Amino acid sequence: MAVPHPMPHSFVMECPKGGSRNERPLLSVVDDDRSVRESLPDLIRECGFAAQVFSSAEDFLSSSSIDETSCLILDIAMPGITGPEVQQELKRRGQEIPIIFITGQRDETIRTLMVEQGAAGFLFKPFSDADLLAAIKTALNSV
């Protein structure tokens, strides 16, 4: 079993101020790591975005949130359907959702491959709040 990495909190980037929940972009987080599912939504909401969390790719792909998701924060390695397989499935369905991949596996090859295949961002765990928010900003501006 993988040991969860604590998320460092070096928050230096000012969060955008959102309006009502209906006006805020929905960011969906898909990760089998409970610590990530518990920590990221709080940061995302603090920054004015709406957040939805899924413990598996299957749950996300079968949810109604898929059509509302403005940005997907997606783990690379999960039991069942992997992050890259989700990316391929979304392309197959014609759903263009910017994806920020996250992973605890330090492998520059996978980062390069995912970016070449259209990922809006790629972060190695643990990552800073500022790095995540910069990736979100880039992803939302790519649409």
C-alpha cells in the first residue's frame, strides 16, 4: 500500500474570487489516495472554484459531473482505469476537458508523454498549493 504524501502548504498565489456556485468553474478531482481527496477540495473551494471528488475513474466517468467539469485533476496510477485511460476515453467521447495529471511516481518520461498527448498540466506529488493553482489557471485558460 502506498504511503500518502502530505501536501505542503506554501500558499503564495492569490486565489481568484468567484461569484455564486453556479458561476464557479467545477474542478473534478479523481484520485484513489484519500489524503488527496480530503485536502484538494478545500484548497479549490478556498480559491473560489466548485469541487467534486471521486475515488476512482469509473465513478467519474459514470457521473453527471463529467459534463459540468471545467478542469480535471487526475491521478496517473489508480486501480482499475488509469489516468491516461481516462484521457483516452474522454477523447473517444469527444469531451474536451483540460486535464492536470498528478502522480507520486517520479518519471519524466510519463510527464513528457502526457503533455504530448494534450495534458494541460502535470504535477509530481507532493506539490505546492501555488503550483497547483498555477496549473489550474493554465488549464482553464486553455479552453
